[in-house]
Amino acid sequence: NGLASAMASAGIQACHRAAQAEAPRITGPEGGYAALFMTHPTAPDAVTSSASIETKTSRGTRLSSAFFAPTNGGGCDLGVDTVEFRPKSCQDVALDDLQIDKPLPAIGERVQVVRFSATHHLYLMRVAGGCISIDKELRFAK
């Protein structure tokens, strides 16, 4: 896939398998995104690298930020944050999109959180004209 190929071209080999496995979920269809990488200038394969990905969706534009961190055991830890504007209230996002009909816990004045697991949360932030969703997930090498 394009994301894994671009990472390999940038010298990031240690997390190639993780990038191949996760890219379709992060980027959507091939050709439907743009990516920018941040890597260590002289040792891109030895430390954490990051990809920021803009994707067009049926709802508009989505921004994902993924980090790939090689582990000592030859695996790769991964973190993905996906930010998307939704033109409806956060309550409607919870009810219509997530089928959650109970009040959500808040972490402050304007942000509510859905805890899918200990390493996967969805934050819903009220803004004028709708809701910003921030999907945050960590995955660790097995």
C-alpha cells in the first residue's frame, strides 16, 4: 500500500509490517489521502516516526496522526489519533453514530469521552456548528 511504501522510501523499515496492516484503516482507499512524515534525520529506522494523513471522507476531511515506534523485540508499537468535524451535536454523534443513549462522562467543560478500552478512547468536543471527534488508540507489539 502507499503509506507503507512511502515509509519504506523514507528509510523506515522496522515498522513496515505494522504500517501495511494499519494503513487501510488509517488512510481509507488508495489515492484518497496525502501524508507527511516526521522521522529522525539520520536514523529513521531506529526511533519513533510519525505520519500525518489528510483523508477525504463522505463527511468531509479527516486528519489522522500516526506514530510508529520500533521495539527491542523487533515489533512495532503504534498510536493513531484521528480528528474529524461532524456537523451535528456531540449528543447526536453519540446517539446516531455510536448508539450510546446514556450521558457520557466529561473530562472538562466541553469534552466528553467514550472509553472503548484502556487503550482506545473517543473524545467528543462541542464546537460552533457541530462536534469534533478525536479518536485516540494505542496498539502495542505482541
